[in-house]
Amino acid sequence: MEIGKSCCFSNLTSNVSTLLITITITLVVIRFLYVMYWCGKPLRTSLQPISTLIVLGSGGHTAEMLNLLSVLQTDRFTPRFYIAAATDNMSLQKAQVFENSLVNEAGGKVVELAQFMQIYRSREVGQSYLTSVVTTLVAMAHALGLMMKIRPQVILCNGPGTCIPLCVIAFFFKVLGIRWSSIFYVESIARVRRLSLSGLLLYKLRMADQLFVQWPQLQSKYPRAHYVGRLM
């Protein structure tokens, strides 16, 4: 009798566990489809400031991003958080110069200063793909800590691999309901025939809410991208 009760209880527990797992998976799938549906929809307008994360890359990537920021409504997209690779001090210095120019234009009046941060690279130039697996995991853990701290409403990026861990975490934050961050990716002007690896990943995985290209042939090849002409 006791054995029979034990078996019944075990079966009941197993059925409840299976039901809970099924419900959880169903809810996650529904939430995932909801996020996929709303990704790409226009950003909801608001009079409130929009916290903005700006991912900088080395060299031309930073130059293009700062050129893009020069036409941004900086009074609306604030506070601003700049992130560059840990080995890229030059990009943050250029961003600081840009922010200082905004202070001078405003007569020294600043509501909230920009913040500058660094993140580990997923893969250095020339690094083997085998060792990059470890560095990518480290970069993801570091990116998770930064994203938990910043929780931006908007993410701006334009090509550097540094943006991938941040965008991946931002996407999962959407699915989990932690924070909805709209990801805007502007492909580099140097990309004429095909997207960069970062752009291709965000395009294929549908993580970017809006992906902009600067050459019409790119828009023809990737129909979900938006052609905006040359920004430089």
C-alpha cells in the first residue's frame, strides 16, 4: 500500500514538473514571438530623455559614429554612455572631445554628463577562433554587468564586433522583460557590396530594430535594411 502511494506521489510530482516546464517554455516562446514582432517598429515618441548607449569602434568606425552624433538631438538622447574596447583609448578620447564641444556650445550648462566605459573584446585582430571562444565568454560576462548597470533605452552601433555581446544581451533583456532597448545599427560607408560580420549577425538574427545602409545595392541585397544615403 505504502509502495503504491509512493508511486502515485512520484507520478504526480513528475506530471506537475512536466506541466510547469511546458508552461514555462510556452510563455518564453510567446514572449520571443512578441519581441520579434515589435522589433523594427518605430520608436515610441516621448518628451522624456532617452538613455542612449553608443558603441565605438576603432579608426573609421569612431569617426563615422561621431559624425552621426553631430546631428543627433543630444538634449533628447541623454544621458549618453560611450563604450569602447578595453584596448581602444583613442576612441573614448575622441568621444570626450565631442562631449566637451557640446558643453562649450551650451555655455557650460550640462544637465547630466556623459559616461565613458570600456569592455573586453570578443576577439582581437588576428586572434585564433579557438581562443576567441574563451574571450567571447569573458566579454559576454563583462557586457552583462555593464548592461545591468546602464539599461539603455537606445543602442547605437555601426560595425565594431564590440557591439555584438551588448546587442545579444539587450535582445535577451527584451525577451525576459528586464528592459526594452531599441537597437539601431548603421553600417559603415566602407561596406559597399556586403554587410560586415556584425551587421550580418544582427540582420540575420533579427536583433537590430533598424539597420541602415549607405549604398543602394546593399539595400537591394538585404531588403529589411533601410537605405539612408551616405552620411559622411
